[in-house]
Amino acid sequence: MVSEALPPKARSVRQPRPVQRRGNLVAKVSDDLRHTILSGRVPLGRKLPSEAALTGEYAVSRTVVREAIAQLRSEGLVESRQGAGVFVIATQAAGHPTLNGVDPSRISSIIEVLELRAAIEIEAAGLASQRRSPAQNEAIHEACEAIEVLIERGEATVEADFAFHLAITDGTNNARFRQFLEMLGRKVIPRGALQDDASERTPADYLRQIQTEHRLIADAISERDEAAARAAMRQHLQGSQERYRRFQRRS
């Protein structure tokens, strides 16, 4: 073969591709789609390209595309219509209402939000176990796996954790559940207050415990076990409450 006759320096050496952070990819896709909408290239009422088309165009995973779309949805630019696609509903971003006085740096405020989340997300997990589509079930498990990858890399998991909970609300097929979490934003993940860069500062054993709880929730939804889904979400959120109450007692 010709390649065997080439001297070593003349042979093509395949360099490993640089690994791009998930958050950067989501930001890139959402920024580009936002510009497409705001510039009028996709007019009001028109449908965005399909998830498969966007995945191919940007050479990213479906999870990245879904998170980018979720960002646009949180800004009030698009809405998802079951079985039809994602449609442009506004040509400028709209602000969302927020809860007054939520301070993620205060443990008492964190506990208040966790209690509120429990009232909403336990129900969401139960509904998702009964209503989720195969694609939504896959999205929940993909989001759960994404957290696992970030833990292994020692990278920040807050955004991926938030995406996991959003994926569960999507499984309810009731858009109000997602809107509620998006209204709170990343402050629903308490340790987000401590993250201001791409590294993970939360102890690995704590993250592993949380991830075990995530898997129990995802598996129960996958198995369409409503009671188990509710119980797993209750354990996850009430367990977090108790952990922060312990921190509060020590302070």
C-alpha cells in the first residue's frame, strides 16, 4: 500500500478533537437560534427545524438541542406543540415573573424553595410516570446520564441537574409544570449558589447520593410506577430539606 511507503512524518496523524463543555454547546445553539428568531429569519408563527435537523446542523446531541430550545421557551420566544413541533410565538424575549425574596445564599430560603418544589414536583413525577412518551422517557434518562458524565469529569452539574428536573416536567405533558421551574430558574438547585465557574465544588460523595436518588426517580417513571415515582421524588426533595436543616442547626 502507498501509505506503508511513506516516511513517518508524511503520514497523516489524526489529532483528538477538543472536548467542548456541554454548557458552551447549549449556549452556542440557543444564541444562534435566538438570533435566527429575532432577525426574522423564522417569522412569528412558523416552526423551527426539527430536533433531528438541528442535531445534524449543529453536530450536537439531542439533549443539547432540547436544553437550547428550553432556554428559548423560558424567554417566551417559542412553544412546543405536542406532535407538531416547536413554533415561534414572539419576536422579542419576555421576562418571567420571579418569587420575591428568594436568596439562594440563605439556608432558610433554600428550605422554603425545596418545600415548594416538593408540592409541585412529587405530583409531576407521578404524572410523568403515566403520561410520558417514549421520547420523553429517553430524554429523562439522557439528562440523568449527563449528570453522571459531569460528575466523572469533575465539572459543574447544576445546569444538568436543572435539565433533569425540567425533563420530568415535560413528561407530564402539562406545560405549567415546566413554566413553574423555569420561573424559579437555576436557584431550584441549591448548590447553584456556590457555583460561579465550570468546576464542581460539591463533594463527590454528596453528588453520588443525589445521583442515586435521580436514578430511582428516572427508573420509576420509566417503569410507569406512579407510587414509586412519587416516593422517589419525595425522598429526593425531602432528603435535601433535611440535609440543609442540618446545616442550619450547625450554623
